[in-house]
Amino acid sequence: MKGVLLVNLGSPDSPTPKDVKPYLDEFLMDGRVIDTPKWLRNIIVRGIILQTRPKKSAEAYSKIWWDEGSPLIVISERFAEKVRQQTDMPVALGMRYGSMTIKNALQELKDKGVSEVLLVPLYPHYAMSSYETVVVKAMAVQQEHFPELHLTTLPAFYSNQDYIKVLSESIKNGLKDFEYDHILFSYHGIPERHIRKSDPTKFHCKIDGNCCKINSVAHHTCYRHQCYDTTELVKAYLDLPEDKVSSSFQSRLAGDPWLKPYTDFEFERLAKEGKTRLAVITPAFVSDCLETLEEIAMEGEEQFKEAGGESYKHIPCLNDSDPWVTLMAQWVNEWQAKETLPV
């Protein structure tokens, strides 16, 4: 019997320092998030970051927390339930970090008689700190606790034609009644060294402005290329003017060069260049979360207007929208019937 495991990022159990601290510890101690030697990561995370960050993060979570709980968890649960309604396979939901573990989700599937699992990392793009860590963790849990289960992984779907259509139509709906003069595609940031580490050729990814445009096998695991590709595909689908669209990267940590341009710097630059009506979309996420609701929808608007901007529109993620649910159900049902996966 076949089943589906949806996996998203995760969330603390409550917006309090007490619950945020262990969540941040698990997240930041992941060697694919902070990829330093474990002894150094331990000093950085437990000796420095966790001394002050939990309180600040808890305050940020408090701003976006819903009555039902964490927005990312609630949205993911709604999404999973809607997918269940469009397939006859068991569908479980797990999180890479936090109390909704991948192990518990796999146990749920096993208890329902599942022997073949389609693992769906809910990330459109490949990055070692998002898509890759979900796959590696799920494989490790499967091998240690569920050796009888067989896992197949849904590929990163950032350029899938049907996905681009769903994403583009969602953006189009979000732009209704908003006369923008610029659209910023803000992607989650990662350190530049992650790009080079993920390059199987070990020479292609120079991050020099040209490598992402030159065809290479490296693009299969190059987050930067895939983000820019998403922007270009959406731009083409919606026939957006070249001079009204740009991409940037958010959520960086100090001390290392991260992918540029930085989103907060772009807010200031665009406003000072006379782009006073800004729409922002965050396509690295399929579900709204702290990084979209607090960092972009709240702080982003404040930063843009302080720099001289006048109107600001945050376009929600796909969340549990019907077209997105229907597309995911289509993918999992095709896998069930033909064992084919989207490209």
C-alpha cells in the first residue's frame, strides 16, 4: 500500500522563550543549516545565539501567532487535510524541526498499512538547509526505525510548468486592485558557501552573475539558479515588464557573505529610486510563516515606507489554496497510478 508524507519546516509549540529555545537549538544545530564543525557550531549556537535569540524570536512569533497556533503548522495541517480529500492514499504530515516529527508521521503511515511512501519536502527549490536536510533526515529515520518502508522523493518543483501556472495565477490574484510600480521576489537567504558545497562539479558555481545563466548539471542542486529561474518563469507567464521585476534574498546571519542582493537593502534602494508602490512575493515558501508574515509583511512594509515608499503589498504564499491542493493531489495520484513524478 502507498502513502504520502508531507514535510515542512516546523515551529515552536508556543511563542514563548521556553518553547522557542529548544526549537532553535534543533534547527541551528543542524549541520546543513550552520555547516561548521560540530564543536564550533555548538559554541556559536549554544554559547552565543541561544543566549539572546529565543526572547527576540518569541516576540516575533507572538506578533504572527494565531488563536489556532503557529500559522505554518495550521496552514500545513489544512493543506494536508485537503490533499487527503483528493486521494485514496493515507497522507501524513511531519516537520523537520519541532514536536511534529518525521518519525511520528512515518509511524502513522506504517500503522495504516503503508509500505511505499512518497516523501514530499514542501520546498519548491533545492537547498542543503531546506530540501536536502528533509530528505536526509527522513532517510535516516526510515533506515533506523522503519527499514521495511520504501521511500521515493518528490523532486524540487520550482520550474514545473503546472506549478509555475498555479504560482503565477496566485500572484496575479494578489495584485488585483494594486497598481504596483515594482514587484520584488524575495527568497529565503543562504550562505554563498552553501551554493558551492552543493555544486557537484566543484567549479561551476562562482556566483559571478553569469554562472546561473550557463547550462550546467550544477543547476539541479543550485538554489540561486533555481530562484532566479522561478522569477523568470513567472515573469514570462504573467508578461511582466523587465524593469518592474527583481529578486532578492532575506533572513541572513551576520559574519558570512550570503546571497545578494539583500531584501532589506532592496527596500531602501527601490524606494529611493522612486519605486513607491511595491508588491512583494516570497516564492521560497509554500506556507506563510515567521519569515513571510513578520519579516516581510510587517517589518518589510515598515522598512520600505521609512525609506520613502508609499504603498506596500505582501502577496500571501500558496498556503492551502484550492489550485495548489489540486496540483499536489494530481502529483501524488500520478505517482500512485504510474509511479511518475513531475519534472
